Amino acid sequence: MYLDNQNRSFSMIADVEGDIYDIIDQELPDELPILTVRNLVLFPGVLSPILIGRESSMKLIRVAEKKQLIIGVFTQRDPEVEVPIRTDLHDTGVFAKVIKTLTLPNGNITAIVQGLGRIRLKDIVRYTPYLVGTVSKAPEKMVNKRDIEFKTAMEDLRNSLNEYVSLNEEIPDEASFAVKNINNDVMALNFVCSNMPFSVNEKMALLQTESIKERLFNTLRIINRELNLLTLKNDIRNKTRDDIDEQQRNYFLQQQIKNLQAEMSGDTSPEKKDLMEKAKTKKWPQEVEKYFYKEAEKLDQVNPNSPDFNVQLTYLQTLVSLPWGEYTEDDLDLKRARKILDRDHYGMEKVKERILEYIAVLSLRGDLKSPILCLYGPPGVGKTSLGKSIADALKRKYVRVSLGGLHDEAEIRGHRRTYVGAMPGRIIKNIQKAGSSNPVFILDEIDKVTQSTHNGDPASALLEVLDPEQNGAFHDNYLDVDYDLSKVMFIATANNLGTIPRPLLDRMEVIEVSGYITEEKYEIAKRHLVPKEKENTGLTDRHLTFTKAAIEKIIEQYTRESGVRQLEKQINKALRKLAFRKASEGGELPTTKITPAEIEDLLGKPPFYRDIYQGNAYAGVVTGLAWTSVGGEILFIETSLSKGKGAKLTLTGNLGDVMKESAVIALEYVKAHVDTLGVDYRIFDHWNIHIHVPEGATPKDGPSAGITIATSIASALTQRKVRRNTAMTGEITLRGKVLPVGGIKEKILAAKRAGITDIVMCRENEKDIDEIPDMYLKGVTFHYVENIQDVWRFALTDELVDNPTHFDIPEENSDKDK
């Protein structure tokens, strides 16, 4: 369509005669009908065919032709806009007249339009039935007819145009002929600007150039640039044609070499022979086998001394070294599996139960996709080592890959073979290492994978690995063929689920591995850690033992963790000290029974002390329960009042934003319900409130201290004692409703260690209590509440503290203004 329009334009412009000054020197009204065009820039003096498609434009053209109206022609900034407004149009255009219209078979109209002169568009004043806008003339700076520089430059333009048209196959020869037949230099220049295949932006820049002479020089620059590009393109085309001829020649030579090799002895390289022998024993899918032999054929076409030979050989060796269709036989003996899991790990009932369920279903069905588990919990609780026990129980191979700090997607999917030093991803490399296609595969520290880096998104790459619906055809970029991972038992480990992307988390079966209580840590130390460290330190005397009190002292006063990693280190340290003394004293152990007294001698003074319940002698001091990464803790909320201007709340103790909000909500609730506490509301106008949570160096956050803070404020205001040996946990709303919180098991254990006998919590947390074994609940009574009034009724006694504070409130002086 472009070339048809151009040809038509070339044939018409040659007939244009007259002086450009006669064309542009016309009277112009303030308002003109506006014709908007796309991908076309009309210049003064130039005739151009314009294909009319819009209904509004058709109406305009018919009216303009009938009434001989002058119209404005403006180019759209974005050709995709169907209904342009003022901002969609360029500021500069031309006023023009419609010479003739032609109706096409499809109903569209082609209008022959001649530009008359430059104008600027001020605004659009009407949009229907067609655009009407206010315009102003934008006269051009003409040149002197005797300007020798302009005449010379125009001659250069005509010569350059002839050369450009002869090189450009898309422009007809009539273009050069048309320019030669235009006597007026300005009209010839505008003809070139309008009809040459420059970009719309370049044409607009030329139209906006006020000086005709400057427009000529700019046009010459564009023509010369396009001329250079065309010359370069033709050179490249000729070189490419020569390269294709050379490639065809090389192809025939290669075919002749193949024929000669076939006629000779047929000997192949020893490396390829070895590959072919291994390939015969593989149980790979048919499409992979076909692909392998196709790639192996390429070895014969490469010089053995070429680097490409080693690249191809390494790739084929990787393919044959993978355990395609090779699986170890699972041991489905449930009793044996239970025995191994209990032997290696104490507790972890949920995880063990899930593995035993998988073995049971597998034994009944005979074939089953492996589960994809995510074990999350604090450090040192045995998540990673559990994978070895599961592999041992199933008699499967065991592999592990650490994902901590992984920042490159290629570490998962592998590098494409086009890269130097390309290799498979960690998944395929570890499958190759395992030697079977159904190992127990540990994805350690999956929560520490870096997300969305400039090297891709490794977390998103894991989606295919951990999706049971997709991993049957896992695509490694290096292998470039699909590999079946559906029989692999993936077990991911994490400390924090919050950093795992939700789509990735959704593909895994999440099992919480919570921290150990003191009793569990004692059993683990007695059964596993002490024997292991005795062997590590060379103290094989079977009479050497730790008393229960000694191990509990290490747990309580030398470690602060949910797991047993630090406990193992402290036991190792104590045994190292004994080994040193044994070696120093002639081979005799100084003691064979390690008691709490010896622990302090071996390990030094205890660095930790568990918080103990501090009684209820002070008003405003309430015991709360908190969950930390190392287990449960008790914390004390302290509230005091001081004289001042009132309405001031001070919060200290290194509190996070959520905990500060809980304190504000608790105070507002107390203010709104002072009547139930029997407190004069004016106390808040004359007394400031200060809330502090001890151990200021330790950051604290979370909503679970809400009811504790509210009770602390109520106790400080009323000077009533808090019930003895009572702790509480729960979030509070502004209307006093108590909401459930997490970490219940850890909080209960912390309360038991501190001597707490009564725990107040939300009624909705009762379901969490039902899931906790009775051994952890012994000695503790639970009180379930629904709102803060229930908490106060139970926790606040009618007894006042010793020496209670009396809050003096000055009487209001009603005559102070007199």
C-alpha cells in the first residue's frame, strides 16, 4: 500500500507548476476542519494521496471537496489511537485543499490533497461530526532565489537522490525522474521530504524546521546516512552470498570424508566406543536414546584435537552416567522402619508418622509418587540428619544439596551448552552422584534461597522440581532432554516459612519440627550425644557417665536453644577437659561420674539463667509468655504511674512496632472501661503511664502480650495484686476480644520451668492444647477466656499490694476564671 501511494504521488507531483509563494500566500480563517493522518507527513506544495478510513474523516473530505474548504492536516503521535484528541496530535501541520477523491471497492476513500502552507494547532474546539480546531499560520523562512549555496546544495540533493533510488529496490525509478522535472527548488525539496521513506519523527522534525535552507541541509544528512546504510547492506548481502557458496562446498567435502571413512576400516575413537558400550545397558526412554545416538554421530564430524570434541564428549558422558530408569528397591517393613527412625531420633512423631504412612501406602499399592516434604523449625533440632534416617529406613540412596545463599538459577537448571564450562544443575549432578533415580534428596535451607537476582530467580526454578505434576519431566538446560524426578523423595528444610515464596510453599507438605523441652534434650543427650562425644574424644570408659542433674544443668544454664547443637558442643567441651586431665595425670580419669558440681568446674560459670516467677508483691507487674527462635520464654510487663500533665504513654524495653500497637490498644481499652475497675477517669489527666519490658538489649515484638499489658495497666491503676503463679498470653482487640496466638507448646514449657501453675489464654487455643501430649501439661492449669474482662476477673485479686500508691487528683476549680 505504501509503494502504491508513493507511485501515485510521484506521478502527480511532476505536473505541479507555479511558484511556491503563490501557493502559501492565501488567507486563512482562525478555525479549520482538521484531518488527522497516520504515518504520513504532508509538506507545503506537495500533492499526496491519503487513504481515508475513519467515518468522521470521510464526512470531512466530502464536505471539503463539495464546498472547496481549506482543511488542516496534522499527523498523529501514536498511529494506534482511533479517536485522537489534542494531545495525540503534533503541533505543526499544513493547511491544504482537497483536489480530488476516489471511491474504492471496499467503500474507503482516497483523497488527493495538496499542502499549501505551515500552520500550528492551538486547540480542538469541536469533535463532531469531525474535528475542528483553532490554528495560526507558521510561515517559513524562504531563501533568496540567487543564493548560490542553496542552489549548489539542491544540485547535490538531486544527485544523492538519484544514487539512493538506484540502490533502493523498494523505491521506483519514477521518483528520481519526478524530482528532475520539478523546476521550483523549494517544492522539489518538500517533495523529497514528504515522499522518501524516512521515519515519521524525522519528517516531522523537517517540517518543524522554519528555515528552508536548514531543512535542505538536514535532508542531505538523512539521505547521506541512508545511502551509507544501503551501501553497507548491499556489501553484507554480497558477502553472505559468498559465505553460502562456501558452506555448500564444505558440506560436499564433509560428505566425501564420510564416504571415505566408511570405505576404510571403520575404526572410531576409543572414547566413542566406551560411550556406545555404556549406552547399550541404559534403560532410557526411546526419545532420549534417539537423541543420544544423534549427538554421538557428531563426534565423527569433529576433529579430536578440537575443543568442541571435548565439549561434546563431556556432554555424552554426562548422559550415559545418569541412572535412567534405575531404582533401588524400597524396604517396606514398617517395624524395621519404625525401629530405625526411633533409634536415630528422639521425638519427631509427626515426621515419623508421615514416613510410615508413605511406606504403608506403598506396600499396598506397589507404586506411588514420592511425597515432597518441608520440615521447618529452629536450628539444631535434627531436620537435616532426619533425611539420612529416612533413607536408611527405606534402603534408598541419600543425597543432600545446600541451597543457602543460592543466587543463580543455573545452579538448579544448569547452564546451556553454548556457554564455556557449562555443566548440569545441582539436581541432575546429585542424581548422577546417587546412582539411582529414587534417592532421598535433602534440599537444605530452602528458606535462604536468594530471590529475583540478575541471574534469574532460583526459587522459581525450584517450582518445577517440587511440583509432583511437573517433575516427571524435569528439563535441565545442559541435558536439553527431560528427566523423571517423580520417584525422588524430596525433603526440604527451613527455619522460617516467611521467606519462602507462597507458590513454592504450596507445593510442599509442611511439617513443623518444634524445639525440644528439657526432658527431651536429656533423653537425646543420654542416648546419642554423650556416647558420640565419648567416642570423638577417645574416652571409651563405659563407667564414665553424666548424672541427670548434670545434663539438665548444661541444658538450663549453658545453652539457650531449641535444638541440641550447643548442647552437643558443651558436652564435647566437658569431655575434652576430662581427656586433657586424663592425659596429664598418667592415664587415670579424675572422675567417672560427672555431677553438677563437676560441670561448673569443667565449663566455668553458667552464662544463662532461666527466668523464675518473681511473685505478686508489686502492682503493675504481670508475667507474660513469649515464643523465640530458641524456644519459649517468660517475660515481665511492668507498669508504673508518675505525676505529670497526663495523657503521656512511655514504652521502653526495645519493643517492635506490633508490640507498641498492642500497648496503645490495651491502654485505650482500659481508659474506656475504667468504671469496671473502679478508677476515677481523671487519673489520666494528672498521671503519666510508663510500660517497660525488662532485658532492654533483647528486641521484642508480636501481638501476644496484649492481655498481659492490659492486666499490667489495670493492676497499676487499682493497686490490686495479680494472682500468684499466673502467666498469660493472647492478642487483644480494641473492643477487648482476646485472639489466639501461636507457639503454645514452647510457652507452656517455659511456664513450667519458671514455676507457673496457671496459664490464661484464648479459648480458641484450646484445640492446640488438645494436640500436646499429657506429659507436657502435667502441673499446669489452663484458663480459657474470650475477652479482657474474663482475664481481669481471674487474674486480678481483691487484695491490694503492701503500701499501695494513692493517686491524688486535684479538685476542679470552677471559679478560676473569675
